[in-house]
Amino acid sequence: MEKLIVANWKAEKNISEASSWVKTIRHILEESVVKVVICPDFVSIPVVRGLLKDTSVGLGAQDISSEDKGPHTGEVVVDSLKGLVDYVILGHSERRSGQAETTTMIIKKVGHADRVGITPIVCFSSLEEVRDYHKSHGPTEKIYFAYEPLLAIGTDKPQGSEEAKKHLESFKEILGDIDLLYGGSVEENNVRSYLSVGFQGVLVGNASLNEEQFAKIVRIANDNKSL
């Protein structure tokens, strides 16, 4: 599948901030040859979608419910997002730890996303999680995966590209020829190194909150699109 540069805003931007961010660098995003995906919080998705209309920029959600449509107060089920987003982040380390998400729940979410044509981006932090997903017969087709080492999440301490490459190779030994992104303190000074060792893109957290920093990452990815 095509390379991805994914912005995960987490719970950091309100609607006004999200709108300002998109308007500031929309021209850069729409000129990108490498696929850019923006993942706002649920509330901002419709607004960001409107601002990105008639561009090739992808829109994603940061999660979906493991439940189907029904009496589940407070849940955002996949049917509510059908037609609004193209991608969804699943199994992020912050949800695995903070919301006690299990592999079983994540696989259910993958199935829900596939049913309505939304592409999942399934996150792993360890080989143990990858093996558990494999043993649980988690699907691997039409899916992006993301490696996010725990010590690099929000710490400004990215894992070295050569060490990350070892995990990429180990993940592929278990799951096959998957499309794997790197996530974990990605910024302009290291994005090229991850693309150069075989990652199919990057999942950008903190650095995506600043539009100028994210624009630099997008430019670097485009300059190195052949890697």
C-alpha cells in the first residue's frame, strides 16, 4: 500500500485550533505526493473534513468502539463514522494502558472498520503484542500496522532507526509482508531515517500539533518518497 504520514492529535485541539491548523498548511498538505492522514478527535472530524474537501488528504479517527450499533451510551460505533473518515487508529499504547484494551477488543474493532471500508492502523509496542495478535488470528490484509516503542511515546526520546528496523523485521517474520509505520517521538530530524530503513511511513504525535513542524515532516517525506 502507499506510504502514509499520519498526524495523531490525541486530545490536544479544540475545533477552533483544529480549523486554524488546517487552514495554515492546507496548501502544503494538498500538494503532497505522499499520502497525508489527519486524525483529530471525534468532535473536530466534521469540521476538518469540510476544510479538506476536494483535496487528497486523508481523514482518520483515533479509535472506534468494539461494540456494534446499539444501546451503548457514550460509545462511538463505526457506523457513525462511515463516510466521514478513511482511516482509524486502533490499539494505541495509550488506550491499551489507560483503557485496558485487549487484543480481542482490537481485533473486533478491525472487523468493524473493514466492514464499512475504513482502513485500520493497528499499533503495537512489543513483540508480545504482535504474537498475541497473530495467535488470535488477527487479520493482516488491507491494514497498516504501527510500531510505537513505549519509551519513545511523548518523551522526545525516539528509538534509533537501526533498532527500530530490527523490530520491523521481527514483526514481518510473525505477520508476513505487512505495511508498518514507525511512531514514537517522530520529528523533522529523524523522519528520513525511519523511511530509509523500510518503514512505510510514520505516525506523528506531539510534532503534529505544530503545523509548521508537521509541514516540515511532510516536505521531508516527499523529498524522500523513493526510499
